[in-house]
Amino acid sequence: MKCLLVASLGLAVLSAVQAQTVWRCGADGSRYADSPCDGGQVVAVADSRSPEQVRAAQALAAREQRVAAQWVSEREQRERVALAR
């Protein structure tokens, strides 16, 4: 479930980032920022997917988020039942 949620959030972030400038920062280039940084370099983050692929990925992410939310709700309900015993 955790992997599913991370993948969903990743897709959401990627779709939001595609229109922004991204900077690779730090001496080893392991940090990213949405604003200029010391020694930073602009990173090309253009999305090469077709509009259909983007829509399909967004639909899948939305579906996975709904499933994850349902699982959380079910787990919380089981926990409440267990605590009430």
C-alpha cells in the first residue's frame, strides 16, 4: 500500500513540475530546488509523454489514491473495533 501511495504522489508531483524550472543544487548535485541556488544548474524536466499517456497516468494515480484512502479508512475502522473490545 505504501508503494502504491508513493507512486500516486510521484505522478502528481511530476505532472505539477513539468511547467516549472528545476535547479540541481549542491556540490554533488543531489539536491533539487524550484529556485536558483549556489552553483545550481537548470535541469530539463520536459514530459515526453503524449497527452493520452498523461491522462491515463493521472487517472491511474487518482484511482490508486481512492483505493489507498479506502484502505486507510478500513484499517482505522478495524483499529476502533479492536480498541472497543
